Amino acid sequence: MSQPSRPPRLVVLVANGITGDSRVQKTAIAAARDGWDVVLVGRDLKAKRKHPERLSMGPIEVMRIPVQPTLSRPHDGSRHWMRRRLTQFGLPDKPALNRFRARHQAWLREQTSRSNPPPRAYLRARRILHRLRVRAWNWEQSHGSQQGRPTGDWRTDWPLLVDIDLAFGPVLEKLEPDIIHANDINTIPTAAMSAARLRARGKNCVWLYDAHEYVQGMAWPKPRQASGVKAAEREFIARADAVVTVSDQIAEKLQTTYRLAKSPLVVGNSPVREGIRSGNITASVRTRAGLAADVPLMVYSGWIGPERGLETVIAGLPHLPGHHLALVTGRMIPLLENLLAKAEELGVRDRVHLLPYVAPYEVADYLSSADLGLIPFQRTPNCELSLPTKVAEYLHAGLPLVTSDVRVVSAYVNQHDIGEVFTSGDVDAFVAAVRRATTRRQDLAAHISEPILDDLSWERQVSKLLLLYREISGLAPDTPRADVPWTVQEGPHSLLNGQTVERRELTAWRPLGGTPIRLGLGPANYAGQAAAFAQAICRDNPKVSAEVVMNMQPTTREYPANYYFDASYSRDLDFQLGQVRRVLTAGYTHLLADAFIPLFGKLNGETIQGDLPALRQAGIKVALLAHGSEIRHPERHRERNEFSLFDDAPKGVPEKLQEVAERNLRVAEEVGLPTFVTTPDLLEDLPWATWAPLVVDIDYWLCDAPVMERSRPLVLHAPSKRWTKGTDRILPAAQALHDKGYIELRIAEGVSWAEMRELVTECDIVLDQFTTGSFGTFSVEAMAAGKPVVAYLSDHVLRTVGPDLPIVNASPANLTEVMESLLDDRDATAKIGVASARYAQAYHDGTWTARQLSSFLDS
């Protein structure tokens, strides 16, 4: 029987790491929703892998390709030219040999992509010559030095483009796409040559070039880079089947500069409108800044660079005594430090609030509590030529704009009367514009009309791109995929199409020392997660050794660690100083500080924040890891969850936990460190954090006992504390099913972790928690054992994790109906157990967690 044909394939190609490039990600998601078979190909920037990294975003396959800097790596070209030329044949060493081979391969790719390739005899002669040269590689001679003035040839001026093509090209051609969507200048040679090579093989492949910037007008950091990228665009842009860009002004310049037959299609980079103002706001800039509703708040969101004009804003704050400024930015950089120092000098630092990023689909809601959105750009060519994404984000947030007189933005603001304009760099003009905008705020906001928001939505903009795909390819997908959410996140590729998951053993972590990265973890080690993280990281990264510290009460050592410390001594000075000496002499390069607990006892206060100056002075890079109650805010949790555990908590506990959560939240916001959470619900409290999933020993929990074969299935519920699991809420329903003989209910309380495995192995279904809205370690352990898990999952968790999560969602209100459906279709319930084991292996064996932490460890 013939296999059904796949939908037409689109490869979305970009030469960055994909993460953070919202335009590229939204393009891939939109095409997948339209029914295309989408592969998103980017560059592996985090690790020196030899093979592509394969992930998925729902139905979208994600590939990150390692690029070896064979030709673009600087090399020594200073040897004597006569000896080089006469005796060494251009190949002094192995790197030079690699460069020679790469150039030959690149030449072959380019020649065979031409419509009229050279004769085969000529190509064969070149191959013979190449083999002869390779045999002489050990002769000393420098070849292809990158010193000197630009030549105008992109291959020699910016050979990174050649390296990218050598890495990406073969992958593209193996994928055999129907369309290649090449984003930005670094992918244009690869898209052009791969499409031509595929057509020469008989595969109909078209490609389009998406110019995110005006390449000819950018201030490139190196003359040879400027020459190379401009030459590449000049050579290939007219070969594209279509050209796309972000503004009418850039489209006009591209058509004029390159005499294009057709003006490029303009697809503005706007937010996805679906979900904005849906009431699912998890945070706002005003609450994060701790400001009352009547305090005037300006916001600047996005990258901070010298051309962004924020010096003008800081200089204007002393003249705006009632106004506060929120800077929403990704990380601390020297320029930002200088801006904050200037604010301190001017006496306005207390009115400048550093706030973290949130997910792209949450930005508009996050900003909506401010009063004005700022675009204080300097008048550089690129800033002049398009509406930046933040314009649409501000407007969807309902914020009038205060913008400098950069051409496109100021014209748009004046046309629609949605803000005030000032002369770029003029502090007095900025102050006057803010005062006018503050006075007119309600009138300006009223002009942010439905047509404006519709036009500046990704749904509207991308519809033009989807039509272009059909036009240039002559193809159309059969079935749209509305089930693919705009919020879909990356996950392990192994779950795509139900593929089997490789089992990977967790072994002891590598003892501290002797590696480039020496990682400390602790001191909470809740549920042994710091130890499990250490095992996973050391297994997957040979550059890391680790030490786990556990600050504990002297009652049990149930979880592994290198050092255990009695928490009751945390205020003892000798203990504190001993900790300082031990940590600072242990040789840490990185520290993953969990639960905000200080590493040096209470020497510097109640949280890790007090220890940071000493750690920073020692050159130790720090990230935060949150587990649960130390950051979960009781009042907000109650607002978001109908069945909140805090409604069942003992008297006084929610108030104490809220105080702790608010304190730790302030720490997380103020220190600006990389932040990770072990459960996805905590992203509601720390929306800028990264989910680093809980790690369990899959082999320890693995179980081949069948489920749902008993006439009366055994159902296990194991609360550590009843109020945290919602036990008393579900017990009536579960007990009723037991009393009717439908199930055998087993409640396991006071059971040690070591004894729990046997109980899980014996059961058919696990009832876990029904009041947090998420899943914890016990759910994952049960899934690893192949048991169907029933728990309450919030809408936020379902959106974050995606449709692959096999946990059966139930609440105290509908548990009876859910359990009856599981009992009625036992085969389907058993399949949930199989899917649970596969999911636990894919997400919770530590592989994905180590990957999530790699950006911090590689920093």
C-alpha cells in the first residue's frame, strides 16, 4: 500500500539560534496552522555539536545546525610568501587543508547550481587537481588570509556565509522543501544555491528572501563584513522567486537599488492579536514596579543599544518629577549599567524600574498597565525606515506613543494622532512631549482604533505571506491546523509523530574539579532535584563537574548531596564564615542557587541576594532555581485557580507563604539573574523564567506491569500533606467509586520515598494533586512507571506545556465523570500509560533540562 503524501513542505531558514526571533517563530507557526509541513532550521549557537539538534514545536520540526568556522576562523597568514608559493602549495596545516576542502566543496556547489553548469570533463579535472593538492596538505603555506581591504567578493570578504552554506546546504537539500523562506542576509546564498541544486535534480523548489533590515543602510562593525553581506545581497536577490520585507520604505529602496521587477511584499512584524486582553494576564509592568494605579508610568520595551536614545529619557526624568520609567529588557549590559549610573547621579534612580521580559505572546498584556510607550530612537538609517515591533506592541497594549522624529514612526504617529513627537536627542523636547502626551492621554488612546489594531496584527500581516507561498509555489495545503496554538513551545523531537524515546541512564555526577565548568547546586535540594540536575548536566556535558550542597534539618538524609549542613546553625558565625571559605575556595565557576536560600547561612540576610556581591567578586556566575512554595503567590494563585490549595491551608500558612513569595519575587526582579523553574505553573509567578523540567531516574521507576487488567483497578493517592494535594476535596468521589466496587482505592500517607516505588508499581491509576494546577515530582515518577495520572491542570499550564502532556485533567468537581470514562475505555486508559512513560523519558530524564540550562552554563 502506498504511503499518503505529505503536505507541501516549507523550510523556514534563519542563521541565528531561533530562540528570541519572534518573526521567524511566528512565521513557522502560521504556516503550520495553514497546513504546511514546516521545518524550522536555525544555527546551533550553544554547543559544539557535530550533528544537528532536533526538536519540535507541536507539528513543526526544529533543527539547529552546527556551523564549523572553517573559512571564517582567523588564521595566520604571516609566513614568508616566497616559501609559501614555491614549496608549500597553500596547505601549511590541517586547518588550512580544511579551508581548502571547504572552498572546493563550495565551488562545486555553486557551479552545479547554475542553469548552465560547466562541462563534466572540466569538473572532473578540477576534482583530480583537488585530490593532488590534498595530498600535499602538510607543506607549510598560508592560504586565504582575511587581512587586507575588502575585495567586493562575499566569499572572501565574509566567508562565514560560505561556512553557513556548507553546513546548511546539504541539510536543506536532504529535506527537499517545496519552498525555502530565507530570513535575513546570512541565509541568502544558501537558499539560492540549494533551490537551484534541487531544481537541477528535478525537484520543484522555490525560495523567497525576507529582508528584516535594510542591509545597505546598516552600520556593520567590520568593513569586510559590510562589503561581504552587501555583495551577497546584490548577487542573489534578483534570483529569488519573491522578496519580502518589513516596511514600505525598505521595499521601495530594495526595488530601486536592485531594479527588481516587482516591489517586495511588506509583512510587518506585529504581535499575534489572538489572546491579547483575554483576561489571562499573569503579570503587569505596574505591579512588577510596585506602583499605584495613579502614578504616571512610561515604558520602554526591548533591546537597549546606543542608537535607541535612552540617554535622552534618563536626562529628562529630573524634569518629570511625577513620572516613573519601566525598562523591560533581557539582561544587564554595560550600556544599561551606565544608564542606571547616570540615573543615580541625577537623583532619579528610584524612579527607574528594571523589569524582565515575558513570552512574546504576553507582551501586550504585560505592558498594558503603563501610561505611555517610548520610542526615543536616534536618526540612524535603519531606525528611520520601518515601524519597530514595539510600536504594534504598545498600541495593542493601549498605550499612546512618545517618539522621536525618526521618519516612519513619527509620520505614523502624526497621521493617526496616537502620540507626541520630539526632536531626537533633544531633552527639553522630550520632556515637553511627555507632558503633552500625559495631558492628552485619554484622547490619544481613543484614537488607537480597530482598523489600526487589525492592520498591526500578525494574523493580518501573515495572511499576505501565506498567499505568497501559494502564488510562487503553485501549491496549497489541504487541511488547516487550527489546533496548533500560537503559544506552542519547543519540546523534544522524540515525541513528534509518536517516535520511540532513547533511554538514558542517570549516573553519579562528576566530582567537582578538573573541568572548565565547575558547578555548585543547592542549598535546598528539594525532592533531590539539585542532585538530579547535577546528574543530568554532568551526563550530557563533559565540560561540567558538580558539587551538591543540602541545607537541611538533622532528621534525614533521604536525598543525595556532597555536603549536608544543619539548617539550625545558619545564624552561627563560625558556620557562616566556614561556608564562605569553603565555597570561595572550592573553585566554582557557576552556581545554581535553588529556592532563594542563602549559601552562607544567614550571614548576609535571609536570601541569596545578600551573598551575590561575594560570589560576583569571586567570578562565580549565578542563576536562580525556583521549585514551588517559595515563589508561588497565594493571593494570585487563588485568583487564578478555582480549586486553590491555599483555600485549604492551615490558618496563618498562606500569609506566611505570601510574605516569602513577595520577598523572593523582589529578589528575582532586582538581581536580574537567569531564572529557572521546575514546574510550568511557576511561570505565572516568574513569567521571564525558563522551564527546566523536574528530573527523575527513569530506570528506577520503569515498570512493565500491565495496567487496567484487574476487574477492579487499583487507584493510588499519596499525599505528603493533604491540603497541598486537595485530598479532602476528592476523597468523597474516590471513596464512592471504591464503595461501589468500581475501583480499589489506596491512600498512602507517611510513606518514605524509598517505599513509594513498590506502591506505584502495583497500581493501575495514580491520583495526584487537584489544587495546584500543575504536576510535580510524584506525577512524573508515576508517568515514568507507565501509570495513567489524573490531576488538575490550569489553562496556563496546558498552554505552556502543549498537547503532548498525557496527564488526564480533572478537578474535584468532575473527578467522578473522568474516572468513569477511564474505567469505561480500559484500552484507551492503558494507552495513556504508555504515552506517559514516553513523555517522562522525553521531558524528564534530564536531557531536556540540561539543554534548558546550557545557555547559562555556556555563558
